Amino acid sequence: MNSAPVLEVDGLKTVFGTRALAIHAVNDVSFSLREGELLGVVGESGSGKSVTMMSLLRLLPSPPARIEAGRVMFEGQDLVQLDDAGLRRVRGRGIGFVFQDPMTSLNPVFTVGFQLMEPLRTHLGLDRKAARKRAAELLALVGIPSPEARLDDYPHQFSGGMRQRVMIAIALACDPKVLIADEPTTALDVTIQAQILELVKDLRRKLGMAVVWITHDLGVVAGIADRVIVMYAGQVVERAEVEALYENPTHPYTRALMETLPGVDGARGQRLRTIAGQPPILTAPPAACPFAARCAHVHDRCREANPPLFEVVPGHAAACWLASPESGARNVL
Amino acid sequence: MSFDHAQPRETLVSVSGLSVHFPIYAGLIRRQVGTVRAVDGVTFDVARGETLGLVGESGCGKSTTGRAILRLVEATSGKILMAGQDIASLGAEPLRRMRPRMQMIFQDPHASLNPRMTVGSIIAEPLTEHGTLRGRARQRRVEELLDAVGLNPDFANRYPHEFSGGQRQRIGIARALALDPDFIVCDEPIAALDVSIQAQVVNLLEELQERLGLTYLFISHDLSMVRHIADRVAVMYLGKIIELATRDALYDAPKHPYTQALLSAVPIPNPRVEATRRHIILKGDVPSPANPPSGCRFRTRCPIAEARCAAEEPAWRKLEDGRHVACHFAT
């Protein structure tokens, strides 16, 4: 695996402004995606993981959404500054996007074939016949039986899992360098989820694209990711290789999250561990650690300043004062 | 949790041969053209004080089973005995008198609370409808219930929109507890909540069970949460229960090929385990319950299906270790 980044996000801030108040959904998020790797993005609802990824491709309606700061470098261009025509060339062609809900993200009045051929014809300039042939190949690639015939079917004639396969086929149509998948298996049953996960592993072996996989399920990430970032309150609170993260979770939030999970294997606790309280509502940019109110290790400094990401070991960083080099409390964590 | 398997317990709810079929109408004169067999002959008992987990994928009929037991949908056939009375054939008034003993906690805390009613009146509604409590006594009971589910009693005058998802689910639980029920059907009570909030609600349900001696039918698609909360687990597929066993037996050594596939499909939050674990990937999708396969309903996706499975429906057998399985090959 090559380590050159294909996508680099630096200091991204997205704010939703309404007349009454502003919601700071993404606060200074930076990460990079290396060629061919799968980056898992984990967090609970409202942690800003989807908004971050939508901001990358400027998919959020503006207003109310506003990208206040940051750079998103892809193929030598800053996507934040790019004009509409340039963005259109990137969307679908350079970066493919799979949305969460396969029931609502396909257009019900067009055939699946039409929706698959659309990016092929606009981005690659294929003619009708060539596009149809390629579309059938794509359906075969994602494991849909009798692909040629199914091109003329409408989305409602497919089941949820099959529709998600179609979504993946559309995202992969122009052979993108980066695939962003936003909770692609959340709406699916576990046995169907297992099919999709297997498909993605298989496609990565065949096509070698880099993938950003957004999920709230720590189990899914454990099975497919190379590296993981954990998000909380619109910030990256921990960043690590997948094995390091699960073996040595460093941010108190990551650890609490892992402890609340019951499993289907291993010992079974008498009571589940819980994280007391609720995530904060971000009406202002965070001036203190956003997890302070729910944290078991909170001290004065957490309420005074927002900790940056401290590297604990190379490749593993956590945004916690206890992880800072001068704190001396690293062994506590 | 306090359930003791060694001691035989009194059966509180006994369901036998329960079926719920929904007619399909089509055409100009809305003629019936078919039947969706949502629940097709399920049989199980729930002992007093235990939690029976009911798991399965979407569309397998687990929620319909729960609703049929409380007669929120009418059963097509079958018996539902609760404390000796057959709920399925009860008339309107006797059924109303049974209602306080059996309650439900719903899946979606955003849709199951009336947005125009205050939390106090939502919780007081069952008391008004069934109880004899009035005025100050009723108000005290509402405060007591709010306190029992971990909410501030001063919140009684607020409206549901002022609460978060987890808090709303607590309000739903308080409402279900209002009439001191014996039996509560929990229909996916944590599916709409975030993981850190799920644990809070599950712990609350367990505490209340210990304190009040409640009996739960816990319906969920989350196999790891069911493993945590249930004493026994029933697995449903396409309208039928295919395996029913004590929790440890089911999770340690599943016997039905569907249960095996289902458990192997749950991702384990440990990269080392995931890297070496064998997943059983089922082919295809769940068939339509309007037109289920002949013989064994799982045979179209089953990795070990043979000709016999298409011809002959597997019997609901009791194995040596006491569990029930519907598969020709399970031993």
C-alpha cells in the first residue's frame, strides 16, 4: 500500500446559520486519505461525520450551510475554492458517493439503467450503446444476477440490499479514485450487511480505490478499516490504525463507547456501562473540551481550553489533555 | 437477571399456533388475491419474571407477533393464554379489563408520544382510563413514575419535543409502567437511539424488572443487545420461529443454519477477531411472505439444503438439551 495521500482535508469548519442561531457542525477537522486505504469514520448521530463528508464535495445547500474555513486538496485542486463546473467534474468522476438510505437516494421515476448510464455519458462521453454495455458490466461487478435484463427495471423492483448494490455501482461507474460511503449498511439487515461488506472487500481487491466509510457501528469498522478517525461534537477526537485503536483506545470517549457495547461473543457483564448525559449542542465554536461534561477523567484544564490532537505514538493521536506530552498522566490512559 | 433457570416458574403468557394473515386486495372491485402470512403458527411460553428475546430481520413478523399478543392486531388463529384467560377470543369489555396487565413500549420515541400533550398527561392517561386514581393522588403517581425512570418530576408540565430521544423513551416506559403491568412487550425499544444512550435505557429496563418483577417480551434485531438482556431467545424467519433456546445455548452453539448465519453476520468490535472469523454469507434476499417457499422456508438461502427440505416442512422438535429447533438436520 502506497502512502501518498489522495485526499487531504485541513482545518475544515462548517456552520449552519439560521436567523436565530448558528450550529457549528464541523469544527476544525483535518485528516488525510492515502491511496488504496479504507478510512473508517466513527461517531454518534450529530457528531458531524456526514456533514464533514458532504462539505468535502460541497453537497450541502448554502445557505444555511457555510464552509467557514479549511482546504480540501484533491488532485492538486482545492475543492473548497473550485467553481461549479470544476466541482461537477470531481463529483461522480474523481470521488464517488454512496448515501445511507438506498430507499430514497435513487430516483423512482427512472430505470436503474438510466441512472447508471447518466454519469457514464456525462463524465466519460460514452454513447448510448457503450454506456449500456458498461452499465451491465457494473451491475455484474456488484453481484446483481442477470444484469442485462435488470437495467430496464425501476428502483422499486429491487430489494434494499440490491438497491444499495446499485448505488455502489453508480458511485463506481467512472472508476473514481475515492469512494465516500455514508452509513451504507445502516438501513440493512445484518445478513444483507454481511453481503455488502464482503462485496466492498472484494471490490477493493479488484479496483484498489481509497474508501472513506462513515458508520456508527464499531463492529463494522473493526472488520474492514485500515485506519479510523473517531468524531465527537464536530471534531476528530482520536485517530489511529484500526488495531491500535481497539487495543489501546486513548480518548475517554472512545473508551467509553467501546465499553458500552455488548457483544455476541466473550464474557457477558451484569450491567452495561453507560456514558451519562448527552452530547452538547454546538451553538458556538467549542472553547473547552466538548466531552468534558460526560468525561470520567475531567479536570480544570478541560473546561478552560479545547485540547488539540496529541500524538501518543506515531500514527495514533487523541484530542485529550491527558494525552498531552507534559501531562505525565499518559500511563493513566 | 434474577431469573433462575433451575427453578421451574409459573408460565405467565402462553402462545400456541398464533397466526396473523393480512389479505392482499387488488383490481377494480378490490378482490382478495392473496395473503401475507406475517406470522404463521408460532408457539412459545413466557415464564413470570423472565425476558424472552424475539429476534429476526425486518419483515420476519416479530413486531406483528408482539402486537398480536396484546391484540393490537387481530390474530387469524391461535391461542394467547395470559393467566389462564384466552386473550385472542376475549370480548371488548373483558379485554379492556385485561389491558392494565399487559403494556407495550414502542420503537420510535418521536412518534409514540402525542406532541400536544404534556408529559404529565401522557403518563396520566392510562391512569385516567383504567384507574381509580384522581386529582392529587394521580399527580403523585405521575411524579413517582417519572422519578422511577430517572426523570425529574418537575418535567411533568413539559412537552415531548423538549426532550431528547433517550428521555422520550423513558417517558414511554413510565407510561407503560403506570398501571403496574405484569407483562410488557418491548418492540425495538432501543433501535432509534445512539449506542451510548441505548445502554442507559437497557439498564433502566433491567433495574425496573428486578424491582417490580416484570416479564418482558423483548423484540429486537440487535443480537448483541438481546444477548445482554434476554434469558431465553426465539429466532424468527419469515413468520415462523425456527429456534428457541436459553441465551447461552443459543449464542454458544446455534443449531439452526439460519441462527448460525445470523450470528456470524454480526460484526465483532475487535479487528483481530474479525480478521480471522468465518462469516457465513447467505445468498439472496428473504422471500416474500405472500408466497413463501414450500417445505422449509429457509431452504432458498440455506447452505445445507437438500431435496427433502423443499418437500417436507421440518417439525418443531425438542432436542436433548431442551431447546427447540425447526430443521431436519439439527442434532
